[in-house]
Amino acid sequence: MSEQTGSGGLNEYIKHHLTHNTTEVFGGQFHFDSWIVALALGLVFVLWFGLAARKATAGVPSKGQAFVEMIVEFIDGQVKDTFHGDRRTVTPLALTIFMWVVFMNTMDLLPLDLFGWLVHTTAGAEAAHHTYFRAVPTADLNTTFALSASVFFILIGHAVSAKGALGFGKELLTAPFHAHGFMKIVLVPVNLVMNVIEWLVKPVSLAMRLFGNMYGGELVFMLIAGLMGSIYTIVPGIIANAAWAIFHILIILLQAFIFMILTVVYIAGARESH
């Protein structure tokens, strides 16, 4: 932890840790730290489960294989209880979302000043002061909106696949308020607005819920480190960090589960008619 003196030092400490490592792409700010960490963790998941699948045996499973099978069976069971259609593409999607979000959320348990310490050790204090790196991709609204936007397009794909493009378009214009004759035409704008709002609320709520919980958890770690970073408060700081980390594990797993299960619920809804 870094020693803080007064509110000015605390504010500077938190501001430093809330700043992303950015680079300019097409005239906009690209959060390089969120992208590289999310990509690396996604590759870790693919490599881990891919190797586990290749090494899987029909006999007595190893501890590693049993653990992977337990996760897969848990996710498949949740999908089976929620989605009553063909699960061959839905279960892999749910598994990918759950594990990837868990991995990204878990980065919040790393020591807050770990990356700063690494830069300080290898390049010096001045380089560490001007180097920014946020290790929790899901505490970045860009990451959570990218995930939810992907889910949004998947939902549209499922709706079109189940109802056809014409059927999906007709549903947007004729539901939820059904009518006949002239009133059917009058209600078309109302139905369209209602359906557009309903569809847009899904990715926005997914993104904001995950971001809000992870950003809040990250901020608590920063406050603990900033307020208890002195040599005189190192023991209370360790205790407070450990207590919050233990509680935060529940948030990490719960938020990943909520994001995953809501995705499956939305897919089930997209394939059903009003």
C-alpha cells in the first residue's frame, strides 16, 4: 500500500487508480488495459477448457477434469431449467459468459498496487507515477457494454431464427397491444416504441448492473488502501482488505451468474411470441 497524508493524498491516490491506460484509436480513447486483460483472460479460459476437453477420459476423472465437468454440468443444469429448446448453442454461450465474467471480476482480488509496484521495480518511481493500469475489465463501462451489446445481437439472431424476419418485424408492430381494423394501425407506433424500449433495456441493464457492482467493489479496495496505507495502520488495513475480499468473492460469482442467467432468460424470451 502507499502511504497517504490527508484528503489531498487520498484523492490523488484514488484518481491515479481510476485512470485507464489509454491510447488513441480512430480519434477516440481506447482503454488498452481493459482490452488486454479481457483478451488474456478469455484466452486462458479457452486454453484451460480446451485442454481439459482433449484430455478427458471415460474412466475415473482427474481432479482437474472433475472440476471442469462440475462447472459444465452446473451451467447446463441452469440452462435446462430456464431454456426449454435446443441447448447445443445456448449452453456453450452461457458457459463462456459465466467463466469469462468470473475471470474478469476476480482481477479485483489482486493487490491494488501490484502493477504500480512492478513498474516501480523495473522502471523507477517516475515511470510508475505516470503509468496507469486498471486490472478489472468489468469495472470499465466499455467492457460491460461490449458484452451486453454482443448479447443483444445474439438475442436478435435467436428471435429472427425462431420467428423469421417477417414474423419478428410483425411482432414489433403488433404486440403487446393487439387490435383489429383501424385501431391496429393506430397502435403500430405505440407497439414499436414499447418493443424498442423493451429490447434496449435488456443490454443496458446487463451492462450497468455488472459495471456498478464491480466499480463499487474496486472503489472500496481503493478507499481501504488509501485510508489504511500508513505503516501505523498496516494491520487494520490487512484485516479490512481480507474481510472485504472474502465478501467480494460472493459478489464476483453472483454478478457473473446473474449476467449469465439473464442472458439465457432473454434468449428464451426472444424465441417465444408475445
